[in-house]
Amino acid sequence: MTTAALATAAVSPVLAGSLKKTGAKARVRGVQLYTVRALMEKSVPATLKALAGIGYEQVEFAGYFGEKPAELRKILAGEGLSAPAAHLQLDQLRGDLQQHLDAAVEVGHDYVVLPWIGESERSEDSYKRLADDLNRWGEACRKAGLIMAYHNHEFEFSPAGDFVPYHHLLDHTDPALVSFELDLFWVRKAGYDPLVYFKQYPGRFPLWHVKDMDTEGNMVDVGAGIIDFPQILAAAGQSGYRYGFVEHDQPGDPLESVTASFSAAAGWG
């Protein structure tokens, strides 16, 4: 499918996968801890307690803030939380990968996610190398009992001629080794429809970042914007959905933000 078609194609409400088979309804009960990073810097235990008190069931880490993996696992268990995923930076993946995978297993993650690449890593050749690296890291993750995933921003959708970086990563990574964490804000910001990707690449998107956008294209708390999340959730089975994490990159008040986002997501079922 061409870039233009991916941006504009209509999607029929066809559902597939485990959610359809079981009749289960997709739920968003997770939060990306980057939203509350200022609080995590002060106290990881207190922040996780506050999130559990709001009603969150899952968290996604973006750094451990000095806490040891074994201690994090105890804190999570004490609050009735799980941590299905964590972000690993590019230098961590290129460095002592096994050390980070061992830590991920000890905390209890299922996924490790590459969340960002710098501008120097965004040439066509660099993206082609990245696809190969993701496959290699994915194999290492599989051996450790984990799953490798890639998280998008807006820049991966910028075409250079016929080359669209995000499409290359999807087309040249092994679905058995590499999954994708689709950021619903950034894909919309880039002018694309997540439902089209679910149809074109079914099962590739088990993780979502649930972030909202206002009419001016700004990031806002979930429920305060214009993105139709219930419509997107209706196609969760086709996407391969397992976990959704609400997020706001620059919240005014982190706890108020995640509380408002939780309330909005709870209304979806």
C-alpha cells in the first residue's frame, strides 16, 4: 500500500485476534511513567503508591531512577501493580544488552521498547541498519523470554521520496521478533490513521501509547482532546493489542494529568 493510501484509506470495522475470539473488551489501565518522571525522581515508592491509588493496574518504566530491579518488583507487588514494559535507550541496546535484559526479567517485564532515536540516526541507511538491529535485539530478547518493540514519534512518517522510515521498519523486521508500540498521538500528528496500520499490519501493535490531541495539534490529557479512542479500541483485536499506557509528555501537574486520563479511559469500559 502506498504512503498516500495509508494516510487516507477507509477501514471497515473488521476485528480479529484474541479479543474477538474471547469477546473481551479492550481496556486501558496502564500509565507510562515518563508522565510522572518529576515525581519518580523524588520517590519511586510514593509515586507508584499514588498511581495504584488512582486505579492504575499497569505501569511502563522509562528508567528505574536508581532503584534495583529486585526492589522494584517488591514495590510493584506491594501495590498490586505489574510492569509489562520498559523503555531502553539506543545506547543501552548497543551496550551491555544482556545486563538490561536480565534486569527486565527480574522486574517482570514482557517487553523492552526502543522509545527514541536522535536526529543523527534518521538517514535512510540508518533506518535500514536499525531494522537489522531490531531483529538482532529481538532474537536476544526472545532467548531471554522477552519481546522487542519500537515506539514511534512523528518523524518516522516523514517520506524521503518513496522511502517512509516507519514503513521500512514494519516491512523489514521479523514479526516473530519485533513488535511495535504505536503512539496514537504522534501517528495522528503525522497525518496517518492507526486503523489503517492495524489492517495493513495485523497483530504488530500489542502496545499503545494513549495520548490525546486538541484541535490545534497540541498534546492534552486523555479525554480533553479530539482523538476518538473508543473507535480505535474497537479495532484492538486486529492490532494485536495487549496493553495501553496513557501518557502526557509535558503535563502541568503530573498527578492531576494521570488522574484525568484514568477517569477518561475508565469510561471506555
